[in-house]
Amino acid sequence: MYKRLQLFLFLFLPAVCFPDSLSDSLLFRHLWTDESGTAWQRKITADTTIDFPGFSVEPRFAYNEIQSTVSVISGSLSAFSTGINVTGKYAGIDAGGMILQGRDISVLTDHGYNNEKIDAAAGYVSLPVFVKTGNPRNDVTITPFFLAACSSAGNGSFYWFFGKPVIPEFYDTGLSVKYKPFQVTVHTGRLDLVINNNNDENLVQGAFLFTGASFSSDFTAGRWNLKPAFGYLYVNGTFSGSLTAENQLYLFFPYTYYTVEGSVLCHILTVSFDCSYRADFFIFALQSAAAFFPEQTGTYTADWKYKNSLFFDGSSGSESGSLNSMNMAGCVCVTPSVTVDMTSGRMPLVITLSKLFVVPFSFAESGADSENQSTDTQSAYNEQLLLSWLFSGITLNVTFKI
């Protein structure tokens, strides 16, 4: 109870002390429900604006929590983030950070990954420069930015072996240029991902480089607001690893060694279109976004040798294959919403109700299903999946503005 009181005061008191402008928001989202359990999210945010001669300061705080008992992904995630935005006449700064904690994480519970805890931290900074042209409509904003993150994990298991994923380094840096309603962004970065055993000895290491660009615009015509955008992302990476009887800490690990190496390449296209219409107190909006992998290729090579013991025959072998599960595949997300904005009246309240629809698709040829299911079993599964899809992704957001 004492920790919750501390959190409440830390989130809300800074905003209450700055009376120029205040906004507190409460969000509840139903993520998914099926026969195995339910996943939901709740988020609390507080931000305010303090005006000074020649510049303004906007501190913000947020607490985000996700709880899931669904068999595909279960556990709890909580994140606390804070930031500050200082805007002057010719330049500004926007900086912030986040601390994330995960507990009892399980992915594909029966034959997947399990971990007792995950900890991560991230920070970012951007430095907008306002180029004045004499006409505010023709001003240009140039914004360099930098984002960095890292993570650690407690003892874990990948079902076939003991291990835990660690991100020792992640960064993304780029430049954004905005002119009138148009904005262009280019960025590049790197992700280092390793898997250690529970004694922190390295098992698998991978390095992934990415480069991307995006274009967006924002148009307002009367009661309508339109925001089209599209982007491109290129990802290229390699990985290698070795499991041995020495770095796997249990008696019945079957191999003397198991080594693997490979590479992955992705081209990703993204497109989004948001539109909204305001009618007095009501705002009707439709947000849509899609990601498509026109090319996703990869290869791997594995070599192994079994132990020579009572249970294993000491044989060796190797295999190679492709990693292209996302090739010619993608996903479409559509979110219709209705907002009641009462801030122009006596009640400083904004209420938004929305529903997220997610539709995956693929243009790749699919092979024959090796498992034959009865018509009744397949029909019951499809009915449960349809109900979960229809009643998941519902969000209620309540914002108080002063």
C-alpha cells in the first residue's frame, strides 16, 4: 500500500503543482481473451505545461502495466517513464527515459521460453531547431534524435536448453525535417542480442543493423483531419552460437556440442492513414496501419554430436535450412474510435472508446497441413478464435484537462 501511495504522489503531484495546463489520463485496454486466460493493459499518464517568458516547459510521467494469463504469452510487465520537453523561440530539447520490469514471463508455455524476471532501461533525446523564415507557415523544424536501450534477465529456459536473452546494446539515431504539413525522417541503428546460460556464460550472439526512412503529412480541412504516412526499413543481421555439455548445467543434456550460425535479411514496407471528423462534442476517427515484408530471407547451418553414454549413441549430424517465415507476409491494423470532448464546456473531460482489429495476411504459398483435424474440432477452434478477435482490443481512455 505504501509503494502505491508513493507512485500516486510521484505521478500526480508534479502536475498539480504546475497550474498553467494539466492533463491526467487513465487508459484500460482489453488485449485478448481465450480459453486459457485473459490479457489486459492499464496506463496512467500525467503531463503539464509551464509557461515562462520566451520558452515553455512540459514535464510528463506515465505508468504502464500489462498482465496476461494467456498460454501464448503470460506474465506481467510494468514500465515507468518520465520526460521533459523545453521549447524556446529558436530551439528546444526533448529528453526522457523508461524503466521496465517483467516477472514470470512465459512464451508458448508448453514448448517455449520461460523466465523469472526481465529488467530493461531506455533513454532518448531530441534537439529540435526552428528555422525562422519570417512567415510562420513556412518555418522549418530540423530535429536530430538518439535512442538507446539495454536489458538483462533472470534465470530462464528455452525448453530444450537453459538460457536467458540479454540486450547489451541497442541504439537508433536519425534526423527529422518538418516543413509545413510534411515531415521526412531517416534513421539507422544496431541491435546486439545474446543468449547466456544461467551462469551468465555466452551461448548465442547476434548483431542486427537496420536503416529506415519515413514520410508523413498532416492536413486539416474544416472539420476533417487527415494524416497519411509511409516508410521503409531494411534489416540485416547474423548470429552464431554453441551449446555444449559444459555450458548446459543439467545431467541429461543430450549433446556433446550443438553449434548453429546463420543470417537474416528483411525489407519492410509500412503505410498508415489516420482520419478524424469533429462534430461539436464528438470526434469520429479511424486509424489504420499496415506492415508488409516484400522480402524476408535467411539461412542457418547446424552441427551436432550426441553424447556417448547409456542414453545416447554418440552419433553426429548436420542440417541447413531457410528462415523466411515472414516472406511476402504482413499485418493490417484498423482502429475505429469515438471521442466525447467536453473540455469546451464546464466539465474538463475527454472520453474515448476504441476497438483494434488486427488482420494478418500472406501471399506466400502454404504447404499442406500435416495434421488432420475433424470438422467439429476445427469449427469449434474457429468459433473461439472469432470471438476472441471480436472482443479483444477494446480500449477506454479517460482524460482530465485543466
